[in-house]
Amino acid sequence: MTNYSHVMKNHGKTFFWATAFLEKETANNLYSVYAFCRRIDDLIDENPNHDTSYKDFFAAKSAWDKDKYTGAFDELKNIDKEYLPREDILKEFLIGQTSDISHKQPDNINELLIYCYRVAGAVGLMVCDVIGIKDPRLKYFAIDLGIAMQLTNICRDVNEDASINRIYLPKDMINIELENYKNPTKQEINKINSARNALLNLANKYYQSGEKGIAHLPPRTARAVLVASKLYQNIGIKILNRKVSYESYRVYLNVFEKLLITIKLIFKLNKKKNIDNHNEMLHSSLIKLPDVHIK
């Protein structure tokens, strides 16, 4: 069996830190899912500017269309059939990734949340599959945790995304031309930071919801997911607390900060018997997508 831990270690340091709590088989499954998602993401993001062919990505997608995904993606061959991510979830993930090829700034928060579901909420559902979570109520919270993390990514990377001609802040929050993100006036900087901060506060609502499901996971898995969640959330908290401007340095947590947060969480987790109610309004933008909570 190929071990993909090196992919997460090199590219997902926050996640890799948290996997120290996991059992070996669970960790290996998650390494495989991460490696798959990372490869697809890189096939989109690392194409040269103005290259519209994306032939490697479409070759992978075509192989999946013809031969079912279990034969198309090498990373997923490591996972026992019982724990493979569902095909409908992978489809949503690929739709989200494909949308970045012809990127269009979302018109509103609903469009942004659909995108976040596809590229990250779907990953939360993949994780549910590979660790054997069947209860649909817990999947609501997994979606929310994925959305929260993607919102954090978007807010952390506004400047980097603008450099590759992508703007994820919705137009109904802020309608500034792409070139003005790259060469902003002081007034535009303030407007962009304000919109970004509003998204970080929204992310915290999704983190709070996502955390409700963590206590119902297997103990070691719960510990790892809680650590990963809090580390990611604290990137956004650091941006807000330090009032870091979007065009300034890229915010991350250093080893001391990670260690301090992790130590605080070691004894925090309490097992719950009853699953908390999910706020279905968090999924009001996600109608007809798999596993969402819509009455």
C-alpha cells in the first residue's frame, strides 16, 4: 500500500499536525483522500496563466467518466471498498474544481457557499465515508466544518488569489475590479478588509456548528478533527485580532501557537450521547446538494 503521508506533511501542515492523534489505518485513509484532493487541486491551480487546456485534469476526469472513479484515481485504490468516498460526493468536488478553470467572482454569498460546499464541504463528507460515519445528522456538521475551513482559506489568500485573477469575495459584499485588488487605494483596502472580516465572522458560525458533531466521532478521530478545526479557526482569529490587511503578509500559526492550542484541547473533548440540533439555515443556499439539511 502506498503511504501518502508525505503529501499532507508537505502541503497540509495543519492537518498533518492533527493526524498524530489518529490510529494508523484511519490516518492512512485520510492521507489518501488528502493526496487525491491535493492532486486535483494542483492540476487546476498550477497550470500556467492563460492555459485553457488543463489536459492533465481532464485526462483524470475522463478516465473516471469511463472507468468509474475507483479505477481512475490511484490515491483511492488504497482505501477498502467499504470506506470509499461516495461517487456523488466526488462529482460535486470535481464540479467545484472545474469551476475554477473559468473562474467567475460569485455574485452573492449563496454562490460562494455552494462553491465552498463543493471544494471543501464535500471533503468533509469524504472524511465521513472513510471513517465510517453513517448518521446523516453528523454529516450536516461535517459539511459546515468544510465550509468554515474554505472560508478561512479564501480570507487568508485574498491577495494570492487576486494575483492569479481570482476573486472569491462576493460582489454583493464588495464590487471592486480585479486590478484594484492588485493596486488598491487606501479606501479600497479598507473595503476589501471589511468584506473579508465579515466572511471570517461567518466562518466562525460554521466552525461552531461543525464542532457539534466532533464529540460523536471515535475518540482519537474526534481529537484529531477538533485540533485541525481549532488550528484553522485560529488563523482567522489571528487575522482579526491583529487587524492584518489582506495585501500584507500571509497569516499562519507558528509551532508554539499550534502547540499551545493543542495542549488546551487535549482534555477539552467530552463524549456526548445526544446529537445537537443542526441549524438548517446554514444550508439554505445548498438546496439539492448531497447530504445537506434542508426541511
